[in-house]
Amino acid sequence: MTDIRNLLYRNAIGQCTDEEKAQLEKWAEGSPERLDLIKRLSDPDFIARQLLRRDFVPIDRPMADMQHRISAIRNRTRRKVIAIAASIALLAGIPVTYSLYNSDTLSTADTVLSESTPAVMDLDSIMPGTTRAHLISASGATLELSAADTSEIKRPTLLAGTGEFQAPRELCLDVPRGSEFKIILEDSTEVWLNSESTLSYPEVFSPTERRVRVTGEAYFAVKHDPNRPFYVETDEQTVRVYGTAFNVRAYADDPCVYTTLEQGSISITRTDIPSGEVMLSPGHQALLNREDNKLNMRQVDPAIFTGWRKGRFVFEEQPLSSIMRDLSRWYDFRYEFATPEVADIVFMGSIPRYADFSTAISIIEKSGGLRFTTRDDKVIISAL
């Protein structure tokens, strides 16, 4: 039999003979994965997306351009211009990718969402999230925080004449749907929290270790301290940090807990097997499967999984079901699919995080043959 790689190549460029096509069919018989591979390699759109993948997350734009883009997208009066420009590019067959860049400190949005979001009447009423959070003490006292508030915890004070730290207060930073927040802990560690996430931590770390707990999604830039290891706990695992930058995604409705290392070194220990430890190197991701509790590793581009921190949603062949979970958290809306098949449609690309919802979904609609409408208080996604 001819080498299968040559057959796949010849089939992709349309030069397979009938005999060679028969060999490919025999090779793929009974294997959905092989049939899917043949289909993908014969799809010009799939090849185009793979080429686009090389440069769809640029990182060298100047700061002035970044600020200009964010201001332009947030300006409500320019929404139609942005949508028209996207439509023209898509109709012309140009692969459109939007990338927004933000400073390390999260930007302030124009308005703050109230706790009781009104029923969705139309798509234009859905707006991007804001910078806000609730700081909750162990006694239940709650402090509302916004971008105008300081994000740095005051340094601990010593008990007079004793040289000992005061007993630290346990705090919980709660970032609701339609929100994001950055906090600087007392050891100068920086933490960015995504929508619908919490960070539980002591006001003052102990002299021997630093330990926090996360639900939802958080990006950490941990201050190196060899005398006080840093630990990040979720329900399923504990991450030990050796002075580094990484992202933890542990939403309850995700099939896995995703830990993505950008810089430095970390190790992961499963809660059910505390004696086992897996080390990660930069550019790798650990996936802890919630169904079978298996921990797997893979090599990734960290920018894809940390893009939310810099003002963009980046999707790499993700089903629409996963994309809509992220969008609904950030824009704070309810949704449903008109048919189950719509949820399985796969996308690849980038959407601006601070754009109005109607602008963001126009990109998905035009590239995926979909339609977004509203019914009562829900967004309905259907195929054209």
C-alpha cells in the first residue's frame, strides 16, 4: 500500500486516483477519527484556519495603539462602524481576528451592572462586564469594590513589643458574573480573577507558607519567596508554585480543571492522591478530568488560555457550547441553543472582550452561519 501520508496529501490537493481513494477508504474504514482527518485535510477553510493560527495573537502592538482600540470599541457611537467594517472584511473572504490589549491593571468600564440584571429585551442591551468585586470577611461583612478602590492589601502590623504577627483575617474576594478584578496580596503577588470566580486568602500570610483557594478562573503572577512556598487549592488539586505566572481554570461546569503554565515552574498534586506530584514546564497545560479523575499533560500556546486577562477571548477549535459559557459569564445573560447540533459547531479565532455584545456575536454569526435572537430573557442561538 502507498504510504498513507502521500495518499492524504494527494487527496488534499485533488490528485488521488480511484485506486488510491479506495485505499484511503479502506484505511479509514470503521474509524471516525480517520474519516474526520480526511475530511479536514480536504477542507480549504480548515487549512486557512491553521495558517491563521500562526499570527492571530500578535503581541507587539504599541501601548498607544492598544489604548486607541479599547477606547474606540467602548465608544457606543462607533458600534455600527465597527460592525460594518467586520462585515465587509468577512464578505471579502478576509479572515477577521480582533485582538484587544490591556495594561496589566484591568480597565474601568463605563457603567457598573446592578445585582439584579433586567430581563434581556434586545441584543443591544447586553453590555460587557466591569471591574468590580465583593470583599467578604469571615463574619459575613461585605465591602463593594470597584476599579476606583485600591487593590493592594495593607501591610501587616506587628504586635507592639512582641515581634509576632496579629492573627490574620480570612477573606474572600467574590467576582460575580459580568465582572473582573485584580488584587495585589500582601506579599506582592498579583491575581487577576475572571467572571464568576472567588479567591479565598488570609489578610496576612504565615511565616512558613502562602496558601489561597480558587473557584472559577484566576491568573497568578506569584512573588518569589524561597522561604514561603505558595499554594493554590481547588476542590480537585493543589498547585505548588515556585515563583511564576500561570492560569487556573476550575469552573464547576467545565469537564476538566485546566492549569496552564506561562513562566517559571509549578507542580500539581491531586486531592485524592496527596503523595503524587506532577511538574509542569512553561508552555504546558495540565488537564484534570473530573469524570475519571485522570491527570493529563499537553503542550499549548499559553496566550490562548490567558487572553482573557489582556482583553480578548481566544478560541482554538472550541465548540460553541464552551464559547457561550464564557460569553454568558462575561456579558451576564442566559441562553439556549435552538437545536443540540448548534452547540457542537467548532470555532477558531478571537473576539474583543470589551466590545458590545452585538459586535462580538456578529463575528460568530458571519463566520459560522448562525443567528442570535432573543426570547423573553434569553438569547437563542440557531443555525441559518
